[in-house]
Amino acid sequence: MNRFFGSKLNTVLLVALIILMVIALKVMFKNKDTYINPLFTDKTEEEINTVGMLGKKEDLVSFSIVPGAKMPNSILSYRGEIKDGWFFEGNILINILDKDKKVIKASNAMAKTDWMTAEAIEFEGNIDFTGLPKGPAYFEIHNDNASGLPENDKSILIPVVI
């Protein structure tokens, strides 16, 4: 066998191997969006999406930040939908808490739909994570309690990483 033929055969085999690897990777990651962690096979999608949340999580219809999400070192835009009277004058409180649940950043979001209802209300806002201490934290959604009475306070804590 001459050197030219062996070299050509090696090239063909290498190309075939690369093509097979690409096909295998496509098959493996084809359904990556529908991957379900085996630890949660007995849970509904809603239960999986709220793992680690604290507070009145049953009022949260949807939210763009999931538990365990890594927060940027910049401004973050978020949106969600919540039911059962969390707003006052179209405002809802948003706080970032440290791991000990102390407020390290206070903010708010605004209703995008009629806020004077017990039905689900869409909201959105922005919050700046620049300069916040790194590590575990909580993204808190807190009702705007116009009465000021502690018994009317309610919140949802979503664990995140800064």
C-alpha cells in the first residue's frame, strides 16, 4: 500500500467519524428543552418550576426567573403574572435579599394589566445587580401592603445566585 492511499483512507475515516459524532450530538440534544431531572419524575411541571420557593408561591402564575437562576452583574429585566391582590396603585414590591433574608436591594415593578382585581395580573420591571455581593440570595416579590398591617403582608422568595 502506498503512502498516498493510506493518507487518503485516513482522511475519509476521520471525516466519517466527525459526521457520526455530529449526528450523535444532534440526537442527544434534540430534546434538551424537555429534559426532566430524574429526581422530579413524580412532580408536575409547576412543582418542578417552584422547587425551593418560599411563601405564597401558589399565587405566582408565571415568572421569568426560575429558582436557582444565576443573576447578571448588570440590570435584569423580568416579567411575571400573579393573582390574589398583591398590588396597590399598580405597584408591587421587588427586593433582593441576602442568604440571611436581609434586604440588600429594594425596587418595585408595575402592573401591565388592571391591578384592581383578584384575577391574574401581569407585571414587569428592571433591577440592577451591579455591585451586589456574590453568592446565594433571594429574589423577593412582596405585596404593596397599603394598610401597613403585618398580618396583610405576603411574599414569595425565589432562591437565586448573584
